[in-house]
Amino acid sequence: MPTVSEILDFEERWGVHSGGKESAIIRELGISPVRYYRDLNRAIDTREALKLRPMLAGRLRRIRDQRRHARPALSA
């Protein structure tokens, strides 16, 4: 299982690229893309992420929050 640092390093390298990221996640980190994005979302909320990569963690939090607010509310 990749560490917070490994996940952030990977995201920093691949954050702006689109092609081949999913296969690189499997090849380099040894986890599925679904697990990677779940772990990334958890990682950016940690103190460790803010200490290691404050700008990256902050940017990813803002993007995540903007996407959450942009989605229409689910009605029950």
C-alpha cells in the first residue's frame, strides 16, 4: 500500500497529464485507480500531506470541494 508521500509524489507528476495515468497507477503504485483516488482523497486531508506538499494538498482540496458543490443534490 502506497504511503501518503508516494501518492502525493505520483499525483504531482501526473496531475496535469491525462493519458495513461490509470495504467501508471497500477504499474507504479500496484493498486487500482479506484483505490488510488480514494486514498488520494483521504491523503489530502491529513496533516502529513499539508506538511509535505501544502500547495498540492490545498489545490486538490479546492478542486474536490468545487466538484462536490457543482453536483446537483440527490433527492431521496
